[in-house]
Amino acid sequence: MHNFKKPLYSVYPRMYCSGTIYVNDVPVIDWYGDETKEGGFGGDTMINQALLQSGKYQVVGKMYPRLGKNVLDEDDTLSVDFFCADFDNWKASRAEFRPKMESPWDGLTENVQHPTFNVAGEIEVELPFVLDGWQHSVDFKDMKKEDLFSDVFRYYKQIRAVLVEHNVGKYLEMSHDKMQLQEQALYYTEDRKKRFLDSAGQLFGQNLAVEELNEADLHLEIMGYGKLVRLMRKDGSQPLQFKSPDLEKQGNIEMEVKLHMRTKEKGFSII
């Protein structure tokens, strides 16, 4: 194990398919839609905020076919590298802390058509904190899916109304749990907090239009071992999106949202 005072853990997937990377049953990377038609996704993604505390955690890579296909083929692959670094000396200290996790190098099961395929492994981490995340929140698994979907959809409409009003203050208030979690997990300095708030203000200050929420185009996902919930579009994109000012230069700006519920009385909040 490392001896870093401020360890930063990350996963670096290379996805030549559609898919999601889960850490501690929390999606940390989603890769779907038009972008999956060609090429692939690669990038270092911090995961401290999904870990919450020291311990052993499952990592699962869920592979799905590229857009327009129904099954995975011999060219669809997924690999995940695992890195740890010292926050105060990130570039010099960054190193692998676990062997690569990957789909079979010589292709998936012969003569079997896979509509999906999972690659799974375990990591062990050592963190200097125990975060007050969703581990003690309300468990959604025992709720009726139809009722839960209706309640979650209603809250998403509230978030969308805030986006339409370009009310950054209200949105940050609704995201207080998420902000607090990230600030602790990723060792935010006061300067970094300010840059984050400034960037949020700039985004909302553009007064961009907001995509409609189409209930029929959404499905419910329960994660975090029952303590987190979200809605996703059937194409794999986020439901809450600011419309791009110029689609030829950039796509819509997706607002990544996961919800939990400290108590039923307090209701949902973004985390």
C-alpha cells in the first residue's frame, strides 16, 4: 500500500464498445450514443468520491454493443487500468496499484452472441477519511418501481425548472451533498472551490435552452447497493441537458445527476 497523505485513486478505461464502469456499484463513466459508432473512449477518472472510505470494492465494466448494433462483436473490447497518486505530487507519484482488468484478449465466447458482457474485479484502497455519503441513506430496493419512478421523475422536473430559470444558486443548493462529497474526496482547495463555482456561474450565465423531459424515453436505475437512484435516457445519455449553442462545434451539455434520500421526510437531494 502507498504512504500518501492525500491519495487520489482513478480508473483509466479504454472502451471500444458502449458501456458503463461501476465502482462500489456507482457508475463513474458512461459511454453511449453517437460517439460509440467509431473509435473509443479513454481517460483518467477520479473515483475517491465513489469509495467513501478505506476498504475493498468491486469494479465492474458493463459492455454493450455500439449504437446501431444488437450484439457485441470480435472488435468490441474493454480494459481498465488502476492508478493511485499523491494529491500534492500527482504527476511524479502516479503509479498502477492493481493489474489491468480486461475483456478476453482473444475475443468473447466463441459462437455465442452477447448482447452484454461484464468484466469484474476487486480493488483495495486506503483513504484518510470516512465520507458521509449515501451509505446510511434510504434503501430504494424495497420500494415499488412504478412509484419510485414517478417520485424521481417529479424531482427531475424540479431540477429542470431550476435549469430553465438559470438559477445557479438554487441548483448548487440542491447539489450541496454532492459538492461536499467532492470537496472532501478530491481535497478541494479554496482556489479550486472558487474555480468550480465560477465555472458553474459561467455555464448558467449563458442562458442556454434546456431539453424537454420525455417520460416515455426514460428508465430508472437503482445503484449504490440500493441507496442511489437516477433516470437515464434510453440512448444512454443524461435526461437533463442544456442545448448546445452550436451543434456543429459541440454537443449538448449533460448534467450528471444521482439522487439519494437521507430520510423520507427530507426527500431527494443530488449526490
